[in-house]
Amino acid sequence: MADPACRAMLAAKGTSGDAIIATSRIAADERARDAGLVRGIGPVALAIAIVNGVVGSGIFALPARLSAAVGPYAPLAYVACAIAMAAVVICFAEAGSRVPTSGGAYGTVEAAFGPLTGFVQGMLLWLSAVLACGGVVAAIADAAGTIAPALHGPGARALIMAAVLGTFAAINILGVRAGTGIVILMTLVKLVPLGLFVAVGWFAMDRVVPAGALEPAGFGRAVILALFAFSGMETILATSGEVRDPARTVPRALIAAMLFVLLLYVAVQLVAQGLLGAALATSAAPLADGMMRIDPRLGALLLAGTLLSLTGWVAGDLLGGPRFLFAFGRDGLLPAALGRLHPRTAAPWVAILVHAALALVLALTGTFENLAVLAGLASCGIYSLACAAALVLRRRGVATQGAPLTFAVTPIAAVIGIASMVTILFMGAWAEIAGFFGVIAASVLLFLLVRRKG
């Protein structure tokens, strides 16, 4: 049964008996799923981890791609993208405050639509995380080979990939506080070169005033590019079962983190345009090239920042991604071993090792571009389901951890979020779209097979 305070709150609001029973069941399921976990993540730590999950290596190259698409109007693409992502963030924040459980959006969708849809959401979440992790680890090995040609061979690349994944897996097995601590450290380190770029470049750049008409086709592509740069929050929110006072911490940390990311992205874009002008569109390393024009040593620092950002992102993925496998194991949807906690650190150690091993296989067999596209399409389904779940949970009055945050604009935000994600999904190649729906079909089949055996 739900906590008495939760039942009293629902009754005071005039919530129906059926809704109270449903909330009681969800609360009981949540406690079972999160049993044994340590709620050791506070609001600042969660906000920093979300920033790390969103601000990856893309920010070091994205200004050039946006400039090529829409020229000096690129900052407007971020603003337009922020509208779509704001809608998604609002839905994530409200749903996360209502059902703050291990697995994040997997738990909220399951609470809203039942185990089957929850499992599909969970598989999309986990696949997005592990695909992206494999792609980023491959990019780390490629970057290391560029800096030191002796590391370019296949044996050296494999060793680098295994070392990166093995290191962060080991740190996370030490416990959620250790995993969160390394993410905070890596985030602060990788924000140093970005902050330096903005602070130094702001006073050295020329002010660029957009000229000419804005081309709709180019602007649309720029918005899509920017939208993918804003994704990543869903992986870190898988740790919601280990967050202190989650009904308050999850939504507030999420909103604060995404506002910071928006301001950072716009500032970086403006400075890059001001330093490079028309040359920005053809730059392979725009931030480094911009700093080179001020001081070659600053350019080298930005190149190092790219590698640090990649590495920091992997640290965040190894913190959040395995929690999806852990939730599946606890719920009996995948082998129960995935739901085991380390006897001393209470970390989901089996899930962490499996996630890292599969990411290594993907990194060895795939490329950054292919894996990133697949991960991006999975995000479209993730965000659409999460927006729909926010509406259902609100209508039912579900709140398992005390009074949730309720936004007046959530219904509108859900519609905007779903429409945006569906539009982006169908802008992919037909083979990629078919692959997306193939994953959904395979997830449904796997769920039915597991239930039949159970």
C-alpha cells in the first residue's frame, strides 16, 4: 500500500478510489524496484550530471554544422529547438516528480501505460544509451590516434576503448556516490575550456549581424541538429531511484540544467561566429580554430577539451545507462542477475559490467556516425512516450513520493513534444525508420516471450 501521507493527500484532493488504489500499487512497485538502493544523489549533483549527459563532444563541432545550414541565424535555431525541448523537459519534470524511480522514464511510462509499453520504453532508453556509448568510445579512440599516431592501430584502439570503459565501470561499482563524484569532476573539467572559449572569445570577436533572407529548409535542418545536441537527460534520470527527495530534486535539477545548457550553447555559437565569420561553416574544429586566432596555446587547450568532453560523457553513461538493465532484472523482464546489488556498495554491478561489455563490442564493430544516428532516432520514441505518460499520470493523480510539481502548460507541452519528435523521426532515412520500428517489434516479442515463460 502507499504511504498514509500519500493516500491522505490524494483523498484530500478528491481523487477517486480507483486512482488511490492505482497510486498505491505504483508506489509499492516503486519501492520494490528501488529496494536496497542508496539515495545519495542531491540536487546539485543531479543537475551537474544532467549537464554532463547533454553537453557532449558535439558542442565542439556543432557550431560549424549549424553555420553551414543557416549561417549567422544559427543562434535562432537553438532558441527554436529550446521551445521543442522545453516541452519535453516540462513533461519529464512533472512525470519524474510523480514517479521518481530507478529507470527514470521507463518507470513513468510503465506506471502510465502498463508493463508492455514500459518495457518498450526501457529498451529504447537502454539501446539509445549503449549505442551512443559505443559511438563515443570509438570517437575517443579515434581522437587519441589523431593526437598520437602510435595509438592509431587496431590493437591500440581496442586497448583504449577497454581501458576507458573498464575504468568507469570500476568506479561506478564502488557505489553511486563514487559514480556521481567522477561525473561531477569530469563535467567541471570539461566546462573549463568551454568557459574559457566564451570568456576570452567574447572580447576578441567581431559582432556578426545576420544579412539576407532566412532560408526555411536550412533553418529546419539547423533545428534538427540542435535538437539532437540537447538530448541525453534521459540516461542520467535513470538514477532517479537513488536521488534524495526525488519529487522535488528531479524536476528542479532537470530544469536548471537544461536552462544552463541553452545559455551555454547560444554563447558558444555567438562567439564562434564572431571569431571565424564565414570560415566557421567549413571548420572541422571550430572552437579550436577560433582560439587559434587569439593564441595557438588556447587552440591546443580546446582540442584537449574535446577529448575530455568525450571521456566525461562516457562516465555519465556508465552511471545512468546500466540502471535500465538493473530495473529490467528487478522487474523480472530480463535475467534476474541484472538486478543484483553489490553487497558492500549497493551498486548494480552486474548491470554495469554487462552495459560496459556491450558498449565495447559496439565500439569495436561500429562507427560514431552510424551509432549516433540510431541513438538519435531512439530518442524520438523515448521523448514521445514520456510526454504522453506525463498527461496520463496527471489525469490519474498519481504521486508516489508526496506532492508533485504540476505545470499548467503540461498538456500543451505534451502535444508540442510529441509532434516535434514524430516530425524528426520521419525526417530520417527509410531504412533507419524501419530499424526503429523493428526495435519496437522485437521488444514487444521479447516481452511476450518472457511473460509466457514466467
